[in-house]
Amino acid sequence: MKTEFILLRHGETEWNTLGRLQGHLDSPLSAKGLRQAEALAARLASVSFQALYCSDLGRAQETARRIAARTGHSVLEDLRLRERGLGILEGLTRDEASQRHPEVFAEYAAGGPDFVVPGGESASQRLRHAVGCLEELGARHGGGRVVVVTHGGVLSSLFRHCLGIPPGTPRTFSVLNASWSQFDYHEGAFRLVTWGDVNHLRDASRDDT
């Protein structure tokens, strides 16, 4: 049976506006991010779905809570839906990271899928966690529809995974805050249906930087 996934990126955070690398650290949703979360909630209020899952990081939790307040679903957290851990780079802007940890930041910026940031993880490790979680949810909710609130890095990796784009290829697509993407899960594989829909937002969203 096919499972439909609506995958959402969390609303804009204060650190998003400052260009700080978040990883497993957190910052609150900005005023704009709260409006974005409410816009997602309003759109989902008229959509039938079986369950609402989110990353256990605060920015995803807050976005999911806003949705749950409108739809009546319980928020089910799973740490496998987290953003990639960026270790010693977390909390720094890209300029700060390149100055304090030039070799590490250069490797990170090069986009190699297996590079492990000291104190963090690789993009391929995070993708394995996320795909494993979604496969489990796909089997659990076979024939249904599931909403998942996650992060830009997870969504970017899943997009590449589904379309067969080599993970180290420079990114030429956007991963906007509060964007709405749809994937089908059927017979052990994911198929992209809709990517990066922001029709529910009245103003521009911030890309994953």
C-alpha cells in the first residue's frame, strides 16, 4: 500500500535570520517563523491525515505544536528526524566558522557526504537515520497520509536520494522555511510528488543557508 508523506521544513528561526549554523543546537522561531507555522497549520486544517511527527529539536517542535493546535493531532517526536549534527561549527556564522575552523569548514562546505564534522556527523549518516525513520512510518501507516516536520538538511538529502542526484553535487534548488513537499512511499521506495510548495505563505521564505 502507498503511504503519502507531507514533509515540512520548520518555520524561520532567529539564527536563520543571522545565518548561524544550527545543527543540533536551537534557537526560537522568529516572529516571521511563527506566522509561517500558523500558515502551515491553517493549510493543514482542511487536510485529512493519520499522524503528525516531528524532529525533537525545538524549532520543529514549535512548528508542529502550532499545527496540532489546529488539527487536533498529538505531536509524535523522533530524534531520527533531526538536522545533521554540525559539532564544532554549530552556533557560528559561515564567516566565523571559516575563520575559527578553516580546514573543517572547507570540508563541510565542499559537501562531501561522508565527511564527519568533529563532534557531529556526516550527511550520509543523517540521511540513513531519516530514511530509516520514514520507511518505518511508511510501513506503520500503509495506505494513509502522514505529516512530518523536519529540517532543511534532511529534506535536501532526501530530495537528492529520490532523484539519484550525487550527494556531493552543488545544490541548485531551494529548501525554504515552512515549505511543503510531498513524497509517496511504495514497495520500499520514495517518489517525489511535490517539492518546496510555499503557496500558503504570503511573503518570501528564507532558504537553507
